Amino acid sequence: MSEKLIAPARCSVCHSEDLRLLEVVGEVPYWRCGCCEATLMAPEHWLDRDAEQRVYDLHDNDPEDEGYQRFLAKLADPILALAPDEAHGLDFGCGPGPALAKMLAAKGMEVSLYDPFYAPNPETLEQTYDFITCTEVVEHLQDPNTVFRQLDSLLKPGGWLGVMTCFQTDDARFANWHYRRDPTHIVFYRESTLRWVAGSLGWELEVPAKDVALFRKPAAA
């Protein structure tokens, strides 16, 4: 079957053409990048925009849910520790219930919202920020290379980008991995993938907790 499959032209994360078939799950091929080690769903199996939003509308991310707040605290706590007092941040991909933004605002941060489905506020993409958060966002991106570069342009020198996504670690369990089974998840990152992203943009990278990446844009010289 693999002989009949045609790989994507290039990796959506690093633009390398070095792609090999990792696995076919059901009828869906997944490709592994030999450069950044991202795993990519074959683009012909991506959902269209309406179908994608129908899946998102089923998510129950209640900002008042204490368990959800504890989950988000893995990113909120280091951002609060690293960002300056009364910093201005952007919750990029905030979803319909911007719980993380509310948690940060409760601690004195100003947080703007952007989401292509639920908060399509183009004016928020014309400013710069002390920090940007992306919780459960980057696995949905059709063109992560472009988006990471866009986020770099939105960060002030010395600013922080906080990303939460389940790191892909075990190829043997990939087919049954809960994260793969979400049909809106089309790109999966290893820690090495995120280190490639950091290196390509001249960022520093810290991994303070499981499935959390903190990128720092260098301060201006």
C-alpha cells in the first residue's frame, strides 16, 4: 500500500522534503519528517473548515472547572513567574471559553484574544506582546511554519511564547494514542521538533513540565 502513497511536498513545520511514511491508521497515512521529526497527517484527510468547527463546538472547556484550571496552570504559573508585572499578552487560539486568559487577568495581566473561529479579532495581530500563549493550538495548524514566524513578529524582544501540546514520544502506540484520534489534530510534535522551531527562529527553549514548551525571544541588543 505504501508504494501507492504520495508524500506531501514538504514538512509543514520545517519545509524539509525528507518525509517517510510512519504508519497508515485506517485509511489515513501519517508521515514523519527526517529533519524536525514532526509527524504529519496526510493533507487529503484534513477536515474542511465547517467540519473542523463542529468538532471544536463539542469541546467543554469550562473556565470555572477546577480540574481544567489545574491543567492550564502548567502554563499559567511559569508565564506569571517570567513575564513582567502587568504584562500585556495574547491568548492565540483562545477558543470559545478563554479560561487561561481569565486566569492570567485575575493576576493583573492584560490579555488580548485571538481565535480564527471564536475571536477573529484582526486588530490583535497588529500589536506586539510581552507574552503569547497557545494552549492546545499548534497541533491543529495547517501551516505551523508560517504561524510560528507570525508569533515571532508579535513578540517583543525578550518576550515569551508558551505552548501546550501533547508531545509525541512512542511510535509503537501512535495508532491508539488518544491525541491522534482527534480528527482536528494534523501535526504532532516531539520535543526535538520544538527545538528545531526554536533554533530556526533564534529562540531559547525550556520545557518546565510535561507537554509544555516555553520559548523566549532574545532581548534586543
